[in-house]
Amino acid sequence: MSQKIAPVELTLEEPVEHDGKTFDKLTFARKRKVRDLVAADDYKSILQKTGAVYASMAGVPAEVIFDLNADDYAALEEQVAPLMGKSWEDVKMSLVTEEAMNYGLREGIQAEMARRAQNSD
């Protein structure tokens, strides 16, 4: 049985205004789910996809995450990491790989993945 993880409440250094509402806190009350990954499907870049996942988890529009300042975004990534699951780095790497391949960088990505596989042995 999985261990219950406490919700993460992130108080923003710089509140975000969106659709007439001020967001000064974001609450992440559960672990990442498949529906959060599905929420990222409409976006192209890795940052947009990642932001969409965080937005889905917090129940806010993606634009709220996109409008965070860099320090708030870094705090979000650090504090929400326990809710992302064991494979989050793998998910992010696959999104980066997909994006890189869209830009014709397939060979470089394949070489890097092979190098990492050798180093993990």
C-alpha cells in the first residue's frame, strides 16, 4: 500500500493575476495522475507541457503556471517533486526527447541515451 503524502501549499513570492483572480498560493493535494499528463497533450514545448501538468495538479489554468516568476517556478518544482512519482524525471526526459526529435536532433539524443545507459551499468 502506498504511503500518503501530505499536500504541498506553495505561497508565491509574486502573485499571479488571471481572468480577474489573484493567485497567491497554489495547493497540490495529490500525486500526479495520468489525467495530468493528458492535460499536457495540447502543448508543444517541454516547459509548456510541464507547466500544464503542474496546473492540472493544482486545479488552476495553465496560464497561471506560465506566468510564475522564475523563483516561484523553481520553488514549485522542488516542493512538488515528492508528488510527481518515481518516474517523473523519465517522463520529463521523454518530453525533451520528443521535442528534440521534432527539431531534427534524433542522432544526438540517441547518442546521449546510449551514453547514459553505459554509465548506469
